Amino acid sequence: MTAIAAGPAPKATGAKDPRAAVASRRVGLHVFLAAVSLLWLAPLLLAVYASLRPYQETAKYGYFSWPHHLSFAYYREAFTQSGMAQHFLNTLLIAVPAVLLTLFFASFVAFCIARVRIRGGFFILILFTAGNLLPPQVMVTPVYELFTRIPLPYWMSDSLTMYDSYWGVIAIHIAFQTGFCVFVMTNFMKALPEELREAAIVDGAGVWTQFWRITLPLCRPALAALATLEFAWIYNDFLWALVLMSSGDKMPVTSALNNLKGQYFQDYNLLAAGSVLVALPTVILFFILQRHFIAGLTLGATKG
Amino acid sequence: MTAGAPAAVAPAAAPEQGRRRPRAGRRRIRRLTTRDRLVITVLLGLPLLFTFVLVWATTLASIGLSFTNWDGIGSAKFIGIDNYKELFTNYPPFATAIWHNLLWLGFLALVATPLGLLFAVLLDRKVRFGRFYQSALYLPVVLSLAVIGFISQLIFARDDGILNTLLGATGQGQHPVDWIGDPHINIWVVLVMAGWRHAGYVMVLYLAGLKGVDPSLKEAAAIDGANARQTFFRVVFPVMRPVNIIVGVITVIEALRAFDIVYAINGGTNGLELLSVLITDNIIGEASRIGFGSAIAVVLLLISVGCIVAYCMTELREEKT
């Protein structure tokens, strides 16, 4: 694009001052982007705004009005009444192992497909990717029945089965999310330079060393981007926990939000506070990891 | 995974032999050691096992269950295609749900995805505040659809919702639009919110894709006298084929899986029926009609398989070329 603006563009615009045309187009672009960004942020900002105001006030004046009272009272209420601290902990217990194991397994599968070039690798890729395309609702019942029949020792689960345990939810997330990550990692690894790994092979490195010491460090941008996405997805999922767990105190935080809805259906402001609390960790994570994220995007095909 | 054992590593030394016998003639320059095979078998076998058992075997089991009248407690009785007969003749929400899922797919594919592409193209030009715009547009992607469902209620509520307040439609003597309660309108509200999230996701993918496009291609097109539009549609867009495929796949997935957002708003009733909701209602609802719910799941599966096969065909073509 820049090449066009600098090169033959002046000839094309002809009589008009080309610099003025470029400048006005630039202003238009910024107006458009700023408007769209504001529109995109508006629902969130309005939710935050609503959550800071008492219900009586918004009911009387509407949500789009000047504030009379602002307080964090709803946040305190949402946090304590639903026992959110416990639910946040539950989410971490599920999401952290699930993301780490998913990325580990997916990277290795991708490594086998893209680098070791094992026989049938292409069909393994299809198997994983196609599996990820299946709608989860298709598997719900058999997974439920399967998990109620798999016994676990007491130290692993107080329900003594895979059902109603963190293990079951973690397992289904790994099984399901590996597909997408294999797909992304295979494409990423195919674009990596081969020379380093060939040098390692010449030096007698085994498959594990080639994978863990040589290839994986080069995949850091892709892994950071995938970790962000996967964490957000697993954190945000509420179907599997809803189906595979029965004890309320083991539920991840998204389901706790549903509890809040059940108890205080009419108080949208409390619900807004709960929504903001639940959204906060992924938003913070996104802003912290954004640097890695953008690095991952710009690095793309690594050269040398 | 058994295929992993005799795997041949054939990078550098293959060409001279490979030229004469392209398929069979790949000389094995280095056999894998026993330890290598063990590592591959375990670390490839575990995820394969997970996927086989939890994804593929359970899908097949669902197909089997759809031909029974199982209610989850008693014994399952084979009843042939009775579930499907009832589904197509005597279950009105079904047709509505199919239509809504297709509408969802159409909206994401024709509105939200092109919008995301447009954002990416605009932001790819190194504009000032580009990172701010990018963050703002991407932010909804990290939110859960359930949270988005709750937020929608704030905005679109009939009596004191933000949108109706803005439109000046609240108050005495007015007839405010019931955005969420009206079964003819609410699906569009939900689609707008789903698209709000989807466009940001597509934008990020295309930003990555655009960064990967070789700048010399664009320069060459400019020298040949192509304008910006021609350069984009004839050169840049076709070159981004891998990204296009990913975006297409994600659009289909999102459309078929849509569930949380309608479930959070009203449990997927009153104009917001979706296949996923009908399945969940029949299976974990009070009726516990597992056989019947599985039949709906199979229909959803067939639609997905159609898309999956289409995807595999393009991948296979790619692999061959």
C-alpha cells in the first residue's frame, strides 16, 4: 500500500494536490477506526458503568443517564454471595493443566507431522483437525456415560469417578482442543527453517532433543498466541463443566455467573458486576500477553 | 501411531534418488533409534488415544443412540428411524433451529468475516494508534459468550435498556421495541453480538496473514499498474490462502457451535432456538430423551461433516500440489 502511495500515485490523482488527498483520506480513516473502536468497546464500558450504579437509580433514569451514586457495592455482593474466589480457583485448576498439556501434546504431534514426517502424518492431521470441528453437543451423552463408569481413587476425586471431577473436565478439554492447536502448530512448524534441526541431527540429537531443545523454542510466538486463545476458550467454556460436574462448589467461574442469574434474575446491575468480574481475568491476561501476541503475529515466517 | 515406527527422515540426501523414483525411492538417511520410537509412540499415542476415545468413539456412540429410545436409566431399545421420523414430522422447533443455525452461518460469513478482513486491511497500513484500535476490536474475543449474553440484556432490554433510551423510545405513550422478547427480532440482536465478537477474531487472523505476504508481490503489482483494489483482490487475497482456509473453518465452527450466548439470554427459547440448544434440552433436560436428543445431534453432525469433508478436500488438493 505504501509503495503505491509513494510511487505512481501522484500521476493517477492528476490535477489535485496529491498530499492533500492523502491527508484527507488519512483523517477519514482515523475517524472511521475511532468510531468503530468506540462502538466495539461500548458494550463493555456500559456494563462497567451499570455495575457501579444502584438498581433503583438505573431503573428510574435508564442506563444511559448521569450517575447519582457510584460504588463497588455490587462487586462485593457478586464476589461474596456466589463464593467467586472458590470458583476462580476451580477455573485455574482446570484451565492451567488443560492449556499446558494441550500445547505440549499438540506441539509434539505437529512436530511429528511437519518435521519428522512420519508416515500417515497427513491423516493424523486430518483426524485431529476434523475432530475439533465436531460440535461438542454430539459427544455430550456418551462422554457423560463413559465418565460415570471410570473409577478414580479417592485422592484423585472425592466422587470416585471421572464424572464430577476436575480430571474429567481437563481430559475432555485436552481431547477437544488439541485438534485446533495441532492444526496451527503444524502450519507454523512447516514455515520454520530446517537448518538448525538438521545440524542437530548431524550432531546425533534424538527426536526428543530435536523437539524440546531445537524446535519448540522457535515456536514461542505461536505458543504464546495459542496459550492466550486456549486459556480464554477453556476459561469461557461452560457447557462441559455444566454437563460433567454435579457439585456446585467444583464449578468453574463461568457457571458461578449462571448461579448469580438464578438468584437475582431481576437485578441486571448485579449481573453486570458479576460479568465484569468474570471477564476481568481474560482481559488482563490479554493485555499482559499482548506483547507476545503481536510479536507472534509480526514474526510470522521466521527467517534465520 | 504404528506408522510412526518405521518413519523415514528424508530431507537432504533424497533428491538424486527421488528424481528417478519419486514415491518409493526415498532413501532413509537415518533410521530412528529405539528411544526415538518409544518417545514418538508415547507422546503421539497419548493425544491420539484421547482424541479417539473422547471425540471419535463418543461421536459414533451418539449415532448408535439415535436409533434407540433410551431415557438414561432403563435399558435402550432399538426403534429404528422413529426418532428421525418424529424429528421431521412432529417437532416444530427443529425446522426453526436449522434455519437459525444457517442464518448464523450466513451472517458470520457474509457480514462479520468481511468486516474483520476490512479492519485488518485498514490496520495493516501502520496507522497511528493502530495498536489501540487493534486492542479495542479484539477485546470482545476474550470474553465468554455467556458474559456477552448477559451484557446484551443490559443493552437491549425493552423498558430501560441502553439502546431504547438512546432511540428515545422509552417513556409514556411510546412503543419501545422489545429487542430480546420479540421472537422475530431477537435472533438478529444475538447475531449482531456474535458478529461483534467474531469480527475481532477474524481481524487478528488476517493481520497475521497480511504480515506474512511478501511485500515484493505488492510492489510488482504496483509496477504493473494495478491499483490498490486490484492489488488486494488479485494478488494479496489469493496469496493468503492458508489464512482464508483457517478463517472459513472458524466461521463454520462458530456458527454450528453457537450455544452459550442464547443459553445465557433466555435458555434458547422464544425465537432463539438452535440445534445445540435442542440437543442439550433433550439430553440434560427433565425429559431426558437421550435417544431423541442424539438424533438431533446426528443431524448437526451431518451438517458439520459436510463442511469437514469440503475442508478435507481443499487440504488434500493442497497436499497434492
